[in-house]
Amino acid sequence: MTTQKHFSHVNGKMLVENIPLSDIAKQVGTPFYCYSNTAISENYKDYQQAFSTVLPDQDTLICYAVKANGNQAVLSTLAKLGSGADVVSIGEIRRARAAGIPANKIVYSGVAKVEPEIEYALNEGIFQFNVESEPELELISQVATRLNKEAAIAFRINPDVCANTHAKISTGKAENKFGVPISKARIAYNRAASLPNIKVQGVDVHIGSQLTQLAPFEEAYKRIAQLIIDLRSDGHNISVVDIGGGLGITYNDEVIPSKQAYASIAKKQLGHLNCKIIIEPGRSLLGNAGILVSSVVYVKTGEERQFLILDAGMNDMIRPSMYEAHHEIVAVDQSQTDLKTYDVVGPVCETGDTFAKARQVHESKSGDLIAIMSCGAYGAVMASTYNTRMLAPEIMVKGSDFAVVRARPSYDEIINADSVPSWV
Ligand code: LLP
């Protein structure tokens, strides 16, 4: 059984929306990522509805965090629904613009923006820079002055709140590299107001990813609300509050607060400030809208355990190796077999290339299809060609249609990207 809507077993065979996964596998080969367009749209609309119900008079903008999955088909789907984008590089600005996301719906986060990126963003006319440090602010001011443009900014504030998530994706503690410490924020804003071609307009916060509780959000927003009051009393015109991303998803048995409950926290802590609210969800829009499909290459009996060796590896989906992340692993065809206990591993030459240990999966044999669930976010975007393995293609399904939205590259493309100097 899976908990992902639009990915379900019917008569023992897994469908994505109306299409049997085995049909797609026959046409494109494995491994491949598969996204449900309907799931993405529904997740987006859920956010929209939650915020418009809870905060009906508030101007809210959803800026999808492109880093979660930057495929053009994903971004175009969200652009058509009215989404903006949270970007962290010039590449992501280009991706968002190419997919039709208007520049005035783009917020630019990112720890170390460099001059060409700032220039590009200013020329595009993005909505806001989420500034991470005072040196970055100085550079934005210099570039904006040179271009005779005005840069609208918010500082990303580090509120020193524990997000209770994996250490590698927790960002809002004082020890993390992100943002301006809340204790120094008023000085930073005063500095910003004194710099040429800078328009102070907002406050931004993002405390981490895969949060499963509302309390850390609430604590962060409470601190930000007080800061906004202080900044206004210092004479700054704060009209935007960007409350970040971070709402988790169910990978295993996590119980995630509803989007409505999340919106209620925003209302309770920030609703009275009459700011435009920006949210930057990534994982909660895409995570459960996608899976990674692979084939069993071999079933190997070790000394103590059985290994299900897949044709997908850590280069295709790194989350279990990198964050000890749990992903459900299910046989695509469950029509007749019993459950067996396997270590599910990839073909890459590292012990860390393990998707799951001692996991119950329907008994499988070489050639059978296996789905690694909840891979729509931080899956394909984090893939590499390590071991000179080709990037897995991406497929999007809508109803009874499917399309390859990023093709599998050829070996020539990978190898010909290198060149050999004449002096070698
Ligand atoms: N806004 C900012 C400034 C961020 O840094 C992030 C994620 C988001 C929004 C979106 O957060 P979400 O809604 O997706 O939680 N690769 C890791 C996740 C890294 C998240 C980084 N920042 C993983 O696979 O778990």
C-alpha cells in the first residue's frame, strides 16, 4: 500500500493516475522518475485554499521553491496555476522565467549571490532579494546603483529556533550559516536604509525542511512579528513577510499538520501586521507527487540477508544515503506474491548505496519493477552521473496521458562534455 494519492494499486498493479506503470516502463526503460500532474496541482490548490480560507483579506503569494524540482513541466504546471518562485541561483531564475513565471513573482534566496546573478535578477525585475548578510547587501546596492535600478530587499532572519528536523536540513539555529541573527537585525535594516538603490520592503525567515510540527514555525513567526513591530518603529516600511517553506510530508508514518493549521499559525502570529505573506513550499508540493521506478537487476542471497539489487542507485536518489531518509519501497506488481525481507540496494560501488535495510517487499525476481515512493522533491534535482551512470529520465502523467519531460541522455553526451587538452 502507498500513502500517495494518484499512485495506487488496482487489481495488484500500480497505476499513476490512469496509466499502469508497467506501460511506461516498457516504453522508456528503467530507472525513471514519474510525476503526477494532478497531484502537483492539487497540492498547490490546497495551499491556495488554506490561505484564502484562513486569511481571506490577506494578499498571499505562493513562491514554489524551485530547488525541490526544477523540471520545466513542473514549473509550467505551477506557473499556470499562478505560482511564483523562490530561487537560489541564476540558473533557477532562468528556469522559472523559461517556464513562464513572471519576474515580479520571484523571490531570490540563496546564501552567496554573486555579481552576475544579482545583475541578472535586477535586469529581470524580480520581486525581492532575500538578503543573507550585510556584505551581500553592500554588493546588491553597488550593482543596483551601477544599473540605475532599485533592489527591493528583505533580510533573511535567523530566529535561533530549533526546527526538530534532520541536522542537515535545519537552518534556523544560531549555529547555522543562514541569515542575519535576529539580535543584529535592526542594525542591518538601518544600514540597508542608508544604502543607495535599496528599497527595504520585507522580512524573511526559513527555519528548515521536513518539519512535522507547527510549534517551531509558531515560535519563529512570533519572533519575526516582534521584529516587524520594532523595524516599523525604527521607521522602516515593512510590507512583506516571507514565512519560508518547510512543511513536511508523510514518507512513512509521520503525521503532518494540515495546510489549514499551518495557515492558522501564520494568521495568529502575523495576521495583524497587514503584510503581504509569501510562502515558499517545495517538498509539500512535489514530494508525494512523484516516485522513482526501477527494475530488480539481481536478487542476491548473502550470508545473513537477501539483497534486492536495483538498477537505480544513490546517484539517482541520494536522500537515504545523505539524510538516512525513509522512503517506502513497493513492488509495482503485487498481484500474487508474498512479502519477503530485503536490503534494497543500488548498483553503485559504495556501501552507502542502500535505499532500505530489512524492508518487507513483495517477493521479487530479476526484471520486476520496484517503486521508491515520495521522490518528487529533492530526487531528480539531486541526481548525478556518479559511476558514469546516465541521469534517469523524468515522466509526467496527467489522466491517461504521459510524456517524457526530460529524456535520458546518451553516453556520448556525458563523455563528450569533457575535453582533452592538446598537451595531454
Ligand atoms: N525556502 C528556502 C530558503 C529554502 O532553503 C528551502 C529549502 C525551501 C524554501 C523549501 O523547503 P521545503 O518546503 O521543500 O521544505 N535536500 C533536502 C532538503 C533541502 C531543503 C533546502 N531548503 C532533502 O532532500 O531533504
